[in-house]
Amino acid sequence: RALEAYIAELRDALALARALKRTLILPRWICYCDRLWSGSDDIFHFNCMYPGSQDGQFVPFTCPMDHVLSPSVWLKSGV
């Protein structure tokens, strides 16, 4: 549910920035699950932490843009 709220906020912020001809600074988002880049890995099997990092308590954390959005898609779309 947090991701849905973030995407809705982003949509509204992008619309406002475009209407005002301003540059949008992306907000900090909190991730509750780490992201594995291999399609065959099951992050949920590891309690949302990258294998080997279960000893550290870093979840939730401020996540980078590419955990949620695709920078290459943004570049192609001209956003």
C-alpha cells in the first residue's frame, strides 16, 4: 500500500511541477523490502532482505529511485 501512495504522490507532484514549469526534486521514499536484481531470486523467501544481510536491521530504509521506478523509462519518456 505504501508504494501505491508514493506513486499517487509522484503523479500529482509531476503534474504540479509541469504546470508551474518547475523541476521536481524526487521525495525520499521508504522501502520495506530490499530488491533483488535477479529474476530467479525470491526476496520474500529471505524476509525481504538480500541473502546474507539478515544480521543487519536495515529494513525499512530510504530507497534509491531504481528500487521503485525505471530511470531508463523516465529518460525515454522525457520526464
